[in-house]
Amino acid sequence: MSKVTLRALEPEDLDILYKIENDKSVWNVGATSVPYSKYLLHDYIANSTCDIYTDKQVRLMILNEDGYGVGVVDVVDFSPRHLRAEIGFVIMSQYRRKGYAGAAIKQVMDYCKKTLNMHQLYAIVDKRNTVSIKLLEKCGFHASSELKDWLLEDGCAHSALLLQTFL
């Protein structure tokens, strides 16, 4: 698996984040349905505390071996009471299938377990996204339930899987 480094977002990540957030081909895997402006993304980077207890989320840039940003990994909907959060990730298309996502997921799992003392991570994935499902399973996630007609795309409902891992 490729070696990656995870770090907080920096102002110089604006162009990469802009490309990722405005890539319509991945809008169906998240909650995004409108383009983000550079101004809004700059504001997000500037105002994020990078404290999961304050923001209830953390977004990290995934850097490859050369130190170049290849994607992002998110830990969102953090529940300090239940010690769980949702994980999400996007790798820019030219860097996919090189092991970056799996390496980032493993690092986030380790961080959530050892630093945040979390109990579990979960992901909600479109059933048709077999690549992400297989990747999460390889990282130790297990499908625990099917969410019928959970995701809407172009007026069509699609089922999703809830995948969990216990840390």
C-alpha cells in the first residue's frame, strides 16, 4: 500500500480542494449538489479549528510520497457521547487505484482509535460503488445493513450500505 501523509488543510490547498468539491462525477457520493466558490472554500479553510470536538468534523489533505495533495479524507458527524463518526474520502481521478485511499483510511482509523479513543467509524456507500465497498472491507469495515432508496441521483433512488468498523 502506498505511503501517504495526512495533514490539516492549508491555504495552498485551495486549488486542489476546489477541483475536488466541483467534480460533478463525485457529487453522488456525498451531500454536495452545487458548486463551491473559491471564496467559500477559502473561508472554510481559514475558519476551521481542526478540533473535532469543536467542529464535530475534521477534513485532512492526503499527500502522496512526493508531498502532492491527491485527495481528502473526512471524519464527520462526530459524536463524543457515542464515540463514533462517519468517514468519507475522495481521491482525484488521476491518482485512483494507487493505494492512497486505503493508506489514508488506515491512518484515520489509527488516529481515531489511539488519539480520540473512538469506538467506531462508519460509512454510507451507494451499493453500486463496489470499488469503495471492497476497499472499506479490505480496511476492516463490514456491511451491517442496507438503506433502501437512501440516495437520490437524477430523480432515481438508489440503495446504500452502512459499513462499520469497531476500533
